[in-house]
Amino acid sequence: MLRQLETDQTPRLLNGLRQALEGLDGQPQAHLQRTIGYFENNISRLHYRGARECNEPVGSGAIESTCRQYQCRFKRPGQFWTKSGDEALLALDCFWRNHRWHLLFPHSINPLSPPYLSRN
């Protein structure tokens, strides 16, 4: 089943899961039905082979990590943001983290971008 998922054979995978569902009852049946529902609702996102061919990440770990970093930055005790203020700070932080601060402030020195990085 994993190979079917990795090679974009999701319809075949779903058929196999539906067949397995027929022999189950109770809690195992409910769990499998939930899994089938997940695959059916997200079938447009399950193109793993195409993602690998484009050198895109297949898992959600990188995105989850980035979200966690931003949550820690913007959800500290005593901090309250308006939506526009939060979006503005998020944009500034993205420019800084991606070493593009100079695009906003061309005359500033960014100590994290070349040639200011220390060379050890």
C-alpha cells in the first residue's frame, strides 16, 4: 500500500482499503473508514512521485517546524497583535530570515548576509 501511495496509485490504494473494510466491524472499521475518508478528501494532494521529481518535500515536517518557530516568536506572554500588525511583522521576519533585508532597506548592513558572515 505504501508503494501504491508513493507511485501515485491512490485509486488502487483506496479500492484495497475499501475491500479490507468489508471484513471489519466496530472500532477497527471506524478507524479504517476515517482513513479512507482522509485519502478521499485529500486525493489532490497525494502526488508524491511528482513532488519527488520536482525536488519538493514530501512530508509536512518543514512546514510544521516553520509554523512552530513563528508561533513562538509572535505568541509570547503579554504580546497582542492586530491582524495587520502581525502580518507586517511576519513579512519583516521572513525578509530577515531569508537574507533579503537589503531589498527593503538597501543602505542597511545585514550582519547575517555575505560578506558580513564570519568565515571560520
